[in-house]
Amino acid sequence: MGKQVVGIMGSYRKGGAIDTVVSEILNAAQDQGAGITKIDLVDKHIAYCTNCRACCQEAGLQRGKCVINDDMEEILTTLEGADAIVLGAPVNFGDVNALTRTFLERMVGFAFWPWEHPGAPRLRNRTLSKKAVLVTSSSAPGLLTKLFARSLKTLKTMAKLLGAKPVGVLVVGLVNEPEVHIRDRTRRTAQRLGMKLVARSESAT
């Protein structure tokens, strides 16, 4: 059985830059024999975290279960069963958009954070056994986005919570029009990253 690669598409725009690049990465992984799943967050019912911290109270390596009954449990279970993941979200006001941020906040169950222990939450499992590729886009030039936007840092946090180590990033800059035209060079980079996700080498870029 081939490796399983799951992609998170955190943009509101289907067919946009994030959707196109995440799909290119997944398709390249599939061409190498991997099974692929793409999850469009915009199609899922993901409620806001209420900060009840019920999922953080019990100690242990396993993710705490959220009390909210929506699509999050299914999504996280799918991600936990993956060998590699792709996380894609656009920049909005300097960081990932609200859709992706809402998803991130509901991942707090990966941390142990009981009420009687003040301070920051502690990650339950620090083992990074999966590979990840991080994808973001912005109306600013790609280099400036990579240097000054916080989206890649946020996506890296998401990867860490999921037990994944980034092996590559792809920043799509100058996304200023409703109809997105992805350059051939960007597509080739996406395809190389897809192949890298299922390759045996663990080296990072």
C-alpha cells in the first residue's frame, strides 16, 4: 500500500492559487504511487473554539477529544492517519485567513493544558514522524511574503501539532486578480515538492 498524503486547502477560493498549488502537489504525489485526499476547509463545518479546554485536561500522548460535534474530529483523524501532509492557506492581514485560524484553534487538543497548571500549553507528542509541505499566497511579492508575513510560521505550528516536519515551502506572490494564473515554474516546484513528500529521503529544503 502506498503512502497516504492529505492536503488541507484553507482558502475560500476554489480554483485559486492555494487550491491550484495544493492540487499540483497532491497530484505529483499520486503519480508516485501515493494515495491522496484533499480537504477543502470551506466545505466543512468547523465551529469556533470556545476555550473550554476540555480536550486539554487529560494527560497522555493521545490527542484530547473536543466536546463540539462537527467535522473537526473526522478531519483530524484523517490527518493523523496520513504519512505526509500539505498545508495551504493565503495571507490575510499578515497571517493566515480566519478560516485556517479557526481550524488551528480547534487543534488545541494536541496539547496538555489543565486548569491547575498555569502558563502555556505543552505539546503532548514532540515526535515529528511525518513530512509536510507548507503553501501560502499573497498579493505582495513572494520574497516579501516569506520575510514579513506570519503565515508560514503559523502553518509550521500546525504541522508541528500534527507531528510533521516541513520538507519544503512554496510561496505564491503577486496574487492580485480574481483569475489566478500560476506560472510554469511554480507548478514545477509544486510537483517536485509532491515527489519529495513520498520519497525516502528525509532531507529538508
